[in-house]
Amino acid sequence: MSAARELILQRLRTAALQSAPAAPVAQLDARIQQHFQAKKRPAAAYLLSEMQKQLELLHAEVLCCKEADWSARLAQKLTATTVRRVLTHTSHPASQALQACLPDQIALMNFDQSIEHWKQALFEQIDAGFTVVRSGIASTGTLILAAAPDMPRTMSLVPPLHIALLYASQLHADLYTACQAEGWALGMPSNLVMISGPSKTSDIQQTLAYGAHGPRALWVVLIDDFADDRADQVAAEPLDTLA
């Protein structure tokens, strides 16, 4: 057994010595930066439409709204469901705007205590979680959430329905652009959650199932907050990936 182990290790060492040396990190960073800087920045309207398309491909429901009507439209959509308790941080301006439009039978539950004190109620009585998203990646339909005292991870990970509010002006073409625009290299938040569609797994008999490890459904309220006089020309080129 010892001889076989030593033979395997020796082969690995030989292969490592014969392989080409890896490019220095700085050189690799420069190549990546050059690649993305050479790309044409997609038009705002294209980012908006691409984000919606990718989210829907990932089985998310998208509600495209204007700043003036998103809360009323979301409240109307919730009224047509069996949702009765929505978890959020009620001091957030977006939560207050939603509260003003909700009917009496739907209550906003404030996330104002530690999970140990109400774990059973959280997992058994909360129907939906409402969060405000930090930003989004249009090419993959990904939501980026930064954990904060008023927007803890639990609200997007535990309730069976996750409702995310995203402004179109916070959309990025790709992950690299998001990293650069938000200055992640200069200091990232303690936690970032990236969400692409409802929770899903294929571990069970290799069959894709939704909601096994988190929300079964994802609603994205996508607010078009670009200027009204913006050009509505959709970029011709697709969002290509890193070559």
C-alpha cells in the first residue's frame, strides 16, 4: 500500500514539474481587464430586457414596474395569493411603501429579534420574504444581496416565496463589471448572496426539484428607473462571455 501511494505521489510531482508555469496573477488580471474594457457597453434597455429574459428562463416571475406604481402592483399580485405574512424590515422605505398598499389580511412581519427566539414561527408561519437587492447581473439573471442588519440573509433563504426589489439602474452586464463598479477589491461586505432563480437541486434521483433547500418561488420586482428620455435602442451584440 505504501509503495503504491509513493508511486502515485511521484507521478503527481513529475507532472507538476513538467507542466507549464502559471501566468503571474498580475498578468492574468491585466488580460481579463483588457478583455472587458474592449467590450461595448450594452445599452440600458438591453440590460433591462436581458435581465428579465434570464430571470424568466430560471423560473422566476418578473414584475416590470415604474417607481410610482411598483408597490401597488405588488400588493395587487399578493392579494390574489394565499400569502398572509411577509417578512421584512418594516423601517426600510421600500417596506413602508409596500405596507401602505397592502390590504388588511396581509401583514408585514418585522425582523427585529434573533432567530433563536422565534425559529418555529419563522419556518412555519412566514409565507414570503421581501428584500431590496443590491444589484443584478443581466447576463445570468443573478440577484446580488448584501447582508445587512435591515436585510439579513434569512429573509431571502427561509420563506417559501422570496420577493426581491431591484432597480434597473443597478444592473451590470456581467460579474466582472459588477466587481469593478462596486469596488469589491477595495472591500467586500461581510457576506454577499447571489441568487439565480428559486432554490433547486437535482440530488434526488437526478430529478430537478425546486424548493428543496430554500424558496420554492422567486418574484422579482424590476423597476425601470432609467430616465424617460433614454434611448430605447437595444444593443445588437449579445453579452459574450470571457474568452
